[in-house]
Amino acid sequence: MSRVCELTGKKAMVGNNVSHAMNKTKRKFHANLKKKRFYIPEEDRWVTLKVSTSALKTINKKGISAVLKEAKANGFIK
């Protein structure tokens, strides 16, 4: 499975490693992803999601139900 946040769609960015001599080589900046289980009381079930840590902060602030609704509206969840 790819390294993409299932709620926000965050994925790896491409950039450069820059040496002291200003030589540039390509590298990737991967998203900070964690696998986490969430309980959804409306559906009375547990769901395992691969989410970024910024999405975890959003879930703590808004709640899992609101964040899942937004993710469905944005097309990240079917």
C-alpha cells in the first residue's frame, strides 16, 4: 500500500539533498504516517486507518465522525 494519508491525501514530496559544496541530489520527503484504530460510535465499529500526525490532531479537535464526513466530501474515502 502506498504512503498516503487516508483522510487528508498527504503523500511524499520531492526535493533536493544539498551538500556543503551545493551539489544537489533528488530525495523524497515522506508524510509522517501512523496506523491507528478509531472507534466510530454511530456505526458501533472499529476502523483502522493510516493517517498523518496532522490528521490525528484534527481528529482530536473535531472528532472522528466530522473528519470522516469531510474526507468523504473531498473524495479521499469511498
